[in-house]
Amino acid sequence: MNTVIIMITKLAIKVLKLFGRGTALPGSISLKLNKNILNSLELPKTTIFVTGTTGKTSVAGTLYEIYSDSNYKTVSNIKGSNLLPGVVTAIIESVKINGKTNVDALIVEVDERYVKEVFKFITPKYFIINNLSRDQLARNGHYELVFDEINKSIAPSVHLILNADDPLVTKFSLNKKNKVTFYGLSKNKYSTKKNLIDTLDLGYCPKCHTKLNFKYFNYGNLGYYECPNDDFKRPETEFEGNLKNNILTIKNSKIKLLNDALYNVYNNLACFTTAIIDGLDEELVANSLNNLSLKVKRLTEFNLNGVEGTILLSKNETPLSYNQSLEYIKGKKEDKTVAIGFNRISGRYDLKDISWLYDINFELLKDDSIKRIILIGPFAYDLAVRLKQAGVSPKLFKYCFDYQNSFDYLASNEWGTPLTLIVQNGEIVDKNNGYVELDAIKEFFTKNGLGK
């Protein structure tokens, strides 16, 4: 019976790939035919699962390139769903008709809320947790609930690869007998003594509940922390990254980054750490990271007639992600125009709650280098209220309430300064094509001569 299910699923994968679709549907078909299908499938020697609030796809995609460059036959779900059906699709793609593995490495990104569902059937060799923070209140509730669900799902045999700079991630190592490898980033040009946001996701010691002392913050909740009672602190790292002039140094390797936004630095650290502890050659790993063909999903740059532009993906309801985009903007010292907008709060739920805007550090936009701010979409006035509350001058504001025509509005104006566009989940609306992804936005701008 399982052989037939595998055959049907593999056929569905091939057919749907022809249309550039279907990464979750084949797995859904398998689960309907046999909800326990994963119990009968063999996993390869190397199985790497990655989760976190942000960066899952980037880490999985980068690892896929690293292992492929090292001549590993590799399968991943980086182009599809990170829920259970998408994971099933990837695993069935990695086996032969008889259920035996047909690859050397399986690399899977898993939505943090679905770790418990996937781990019912699979125990990976390595489990990367890159970060964890408040995100999508309607779906996740409190981040401690997400932590508890993941924590209860981790089997003792799993080798944990944890971001030492995130105290909530470090907490996964407490009261566990798992093998743990920590990575982290040393103090750098982006580090601050004072936290740039008022809401820390873990500000108190999980053992004695005393307030943690932070020597410095890299961003958000990430940095060097310690309990004054010495109960809990940033652990010693086996893989410590040093960042200088867009070069990340780890061990004996130097990696020239596509960009030095800190989320990208941590993604690279996670990938390097995992590959090295799995036995890959350090020189080959560094070479892969220095020659990535993987597109940076969260950041796209364009240049038109000498005027530069940047498109940033920022997840609504996720302050950790949004604040990184704002810090990236502030770090660029040249004069600029900033466009911000979203057409919907959630792609999953019909929500009107905008309270998450007040967890985002829009105070960073109170900067003399920002010459105008374009507020786009039906929530433009809500954004304006939040920015005014952050101390940003309303004199800078321009409005485009019709999200459907925002393409035309942006393309028809000559702003005179580089444009930075912050859009929800890498999407903006084109009246003819519906939701359009980052690459299509870039192509549209190019065709319309934005920045002339």
C-alpha cells in the first residue's frame, strides 16, 4: 500500500513541478491516504531541521547550496510549505519507491508552530533554532507557548544547534541531556549598550527570575546577557563570529557577506556551524558561502540611472523582523525616501488589530537623512499616527491610499533620492497582476524608470 502511495505522490510532485506549484499538495495526498506514512520512510544519514521566527527559508536554502556544492545529493522543502504536508512532500521526494532513502542529506525548514506535529514522526540528527520572538498574535499567542510546544517535542538524541545570543533560544538547553552546539556574534559596529526597543522577549532569568543584565545588544533581544546571580548567561560559543567591514570571520574562514544586515550574519553563522560539525570541509563551506547563488529573500537592491533603491521584506506582526529593516535604513547615511505600506495585516486571518505597530521601533525613522516618507495602503493613516507618536514630522508624509495603484504612484514620481520600500512579506499589489513578489517589483521599477 505504501509503495502505491509513494508512487502517486512522486507522480504528483513531477506533474505539479511542471507548473511551478504543488510543494504541499503531494504531501497532503499522502497524509490522506496514510496519516502515518512518515513512519515507513527511511531518512538519510544527515537530516537537518531548522526553525525560528525569522530566517528559516534562508538558512535551509543556504545549507542546501553548501551540501550540494560538497557533492551531497540533497533534498529540501525550501521552495514550498514548511508545514507538515510540505515536509512530507520533501521526504517522499528523497526516497525510492520502496521507501528507502535515495539522498545523502535532507534539509527541512519547519514552521515553529508545527514542530510538534512533524517531530511526532521524525527525529532529525540536527535541529537549528535561530531565533524566537513574538510573532502573529492571532496564530501563535504568547511566544512562551511556542517555546513550550517546541521544547516538549525535542527527543534526547537530537543535536541542538542554538543561537547563544538569543536568551529564549539558549533556554532550550536547560534541563536537557541533548548534545548542544552554540554559535554567536561578538560585539560589532551595530551593537548598542541600550536596547533600541522597550519590549524584550526574555528579560528575566528563567531560573531565579531576576532581571538579566545586558552588556550589549546586537538587535532585539539578541546580545550578551547574564543573570546577576550567575544562574543563566550567554553560553560559551564553539562558533563565534566576528564582523568587520562586511566580512564575517568564523574559525579560520572569512566570508564576504551579500549584505551585513545582522539577520543575514546570523543565518550564515547557523549554516557554517551546522556544516562544520557534520564533518564538511571548512574551506569548501566557506567557498560556498562566498559564492552563494541564493537570492536574499528579504532584501533586493536595484540601480536605475545611478539612483539606488532597496526593497525590504518585513513581516507584519513580527517586530524582530521589522526592526531589522528599520535599523538597516538608519544605517544608510545618504539622503533617502522611505515608502511603507501593507494591504492586509495577515494573509491567514481577517484581522484589524494594529497593536503590533507599537512594538516596532519606528523611532528609528526620526532621522535627518530621510527626506520624505510615503505611506501606502488602507492603513496609511494608522502608520501616520504611529510615526507621529514616534516623533517623526508629519511634514515628511505623502499618502497613497489605493494599494492597487501603488505601483503606478511610485513609478510616476521623481523622488530625487534613493527609495527604500518596506513591504509586507515581500509583496505589493499590481492592479493587473495581483500580489507581486520582490523580483517582479524590481522588474516593474526597472521597466518604468523609477529614479530618473
